[in-house]
Amino acid sequence: MMMKNVMIAAKVRGLDTCPQVAWNHLHALVLNILGAAQFEELVCGMALGYADSE
């Protein structure tokens, strides 16, 4: 629900989003970059920006 609210707020501001589920082998790399604790788990992410209409 939090991601849905971010997506709606972004659209109102002229931005587009793409929610991404991150159940893959790269989650450990991303968590390390974020400085997350070992017990934390990456569930999803979101791309945010301007869509390429072409």
C-alpha cells in the first residue's frame, strides 16, 4: 500500500513508476550497498522517472 501511494503521488507530479519485485540472487548485493542488517530482507523496489513515450 505504501508503494501504491508513492506511485500515485509520482503520477500527480508527472513522473512514472515501475514497481519491481526483487526475489532474485542480487538481493544480497543491494542490501550490502544499502548497509542493511543481516536479518533484513529486500522485498521490492521501484524505478521512478520520466517515461520514454517512443
